[in-house]
Amino acid sequence: MRVHHIALRCSDLHRAERFWRGVFGLAVLRRDGERAVWLDLEGATLMLERASPDEPLPAVGAMDFVALAVTPAERDAFTVRCAEQGVALEHETAHTRYVRDPDGRRVGVSSYPLPSLSAP
């Protein structure tokens, strides 16, 4: 199996799009008016969807996260983009950098080497 899409409900769709495009460098695949923006995860899709006003935000300080695979050079470029855009690194390890999105979700980029996945 592989990831098909990730859907994130966002309190401010425009702010979320600026964050994901600016910090992660993701390209727009599709727009659905003021309801959603789909971003390219190179083989999967990140769907940013406008949340309804009564939806709860992610729990403050939650440690669940999504990490996107990058090369070490891409990880370093991510760190530079974060600094340029005033996005604080929450934590970093030798391979992974973590930030919080505008709704407080923990997200990151990782160059940790994973074993190759072979087709069944």
C-alpha cells in the first residue's frame, strides 16, 4: 500500500495554502472554489479543506505528525524557507525537522533512510 491522499481540515484555507505552498514548496493540483485546495505530494495528494466553524482544532501540543520524505539537501532548503518565512522549527533530529501548521498540527520533513519497498 501507499498513501493516496491526506485530507486536513483547516480553519483558514488561504492561510493553510500559503503555509504548505511556501514552507513545503507544494504545487497546486486543483482548486474547488473556497472549499478546498489539492496540493501535489509527488504520487499522493494533500487536500486542504475548509473546516466548518464548529469543528475543533487539533489538540494543542499533540505529537502525532506527518513527515514528508526529502533528500538531505531538500531538508536543509526547508529549514532555510522556514527561517525566511518566520516559521519556527519545533524540533529537529539528524534527519528530521518538525514545525506546526497554522492549525497546530505537527508536520515535518525527513531524510531518514527507509528500507526499499518491493512490489508484492
